[in-house]
Amino acid sequence: MQSTYQTAALNDDYYYSDILYSPYQTLPPVIQDTLLDRQRIIVIANNPSITQAKLEALLQPTDMLVLFNDFIHAEFFAYHPSAKDLPKLLFFRQNGDSLLHFGLPPRSNNLTAILEMTKHATLGMLFGNTDYQFPLPSDDPRPNDDPITANRVLEIPKPLDKLLRSQEHCGVLSEQHSVVADYPVFADIHSSAPTSGFLLYRLLLAACLEVQQQKNADTPISIVMLGFNNENKTANFWEGHNWAFERQELATPPHGVEIIRQY
């Protein structure tokens, strides 16, 4: 059964009259421009069953990649010939109400790989709920969840510091965005909200339709959800996400959306 939002998003007459809530305008400007000449968006979960060989076989030159937080296979995305030249959107989720975003200092991060990515292709960043705040290790409310090691990058290189402050390359995505207005959160669980993957799925589904309308094209940009499973084997099965709601919707994806589950 499709959600009310999916049904609306697939209607030919669908249009966002309020630009402040436009999914397309929520994306960083560089990603807005990139979508105009893309054929597919590959949304990649942090699923350890996704191998580099599978990625190499899947990716195409007209793809755009979406990665999350402290994403897997960072060196592959930064250096491999089939991935390094593809535009990328990185999403960093806010850690509760703290100053932290997962995947950025002082938490575990791929800053070295991200810096390399900027040398090869368009890179955009979305931050959950608020701009990146450049927090210190002392701002981490739960430092034992992610202990600092010698390999952790804590000092942000100047080119990345500039990028993290750029209005062209960065944007903020609220967990209460209109694309998830129908999401059934749990009132008794603080910070209950959609998973990062589902939030981006809803946003991109609507943004692609807006691009289709702008270009007066027959078909929207297709979306591939890679590694988004529908079982309970994930290591981070947080009770604040409504997994049943998300899995019910993704069980019957709309035309143009492909779900590739665990290999």
C-alpha cells in the first residue's frame, strides 16, 4: 500500500507552491544543478554485505551517489575509477540534540576520503536539522560510544573547512520536513524520527519529480536503494525509528525505484 505522500508525488499534477518546502530546493545548490543531467541516484546504505565488486558492477557514468554519516568503502568512492568521478551527496545525521553530527569530527569520520572526493567531482552535503557546528571532543555527550583513536581526524583541513561553510555545497534537512509529514513517530521516545535512508528516499523521490517537471521529461530520474534490508539483522535497530512503517512502504516501491537488498 502506497503512502499518501507517494501517491501525491507520482501524480502528474503534483507541484510545490511553497518553495520553502520544496524538496528540490532543500538540496544543496550544486546538487540541484547536478540532478539536471543525471539518470540515476544510487542511495547506498552502510550495509557490510555490499562489496566493492558489486559496486563496481552496478555504477554507471550518469549516476549520482548518496552516502550516509561514517560511510562504508570510503577509499573506493574517493579513488576507484568507476566511483571517483561521480557526483556525490553526503548526509550527516545530527546526534540527538547535541552539537554533533555522525560522520564528522570529533566523531569517527572519512575526512581524508572526502577531501579527495572534492578533487574529482561535485560534492554536496546535507546536515540533519542544523548546520555543522564544528564541535570539540568536549561537546560529545557520550564519548564512550565512539572513543577517539590515533587514526581519527580532528583538525579539519582548510579546503574542507571552507566547503563545510559553503551555502552552495551545503544544506540542512529537517527530520520534520514536509516529505515525511505523514511519518508516525513514537511520542514516548525522544528524537523519534525516520531513518536517514527513508528521509533521503522521500526527499529525493519528490525532488526527482520536480526535476522531471522542470525539464518537461517523460520519466523521472530513477532511484536505486542499495543494501536497505527488510529484516531485523541490522546492528543498529533503534526503537525510535518506525521500521514497520518504512518497510511496508518500501515493500512496494513506485515505478522508477529499485530496491536492492542484502546480497
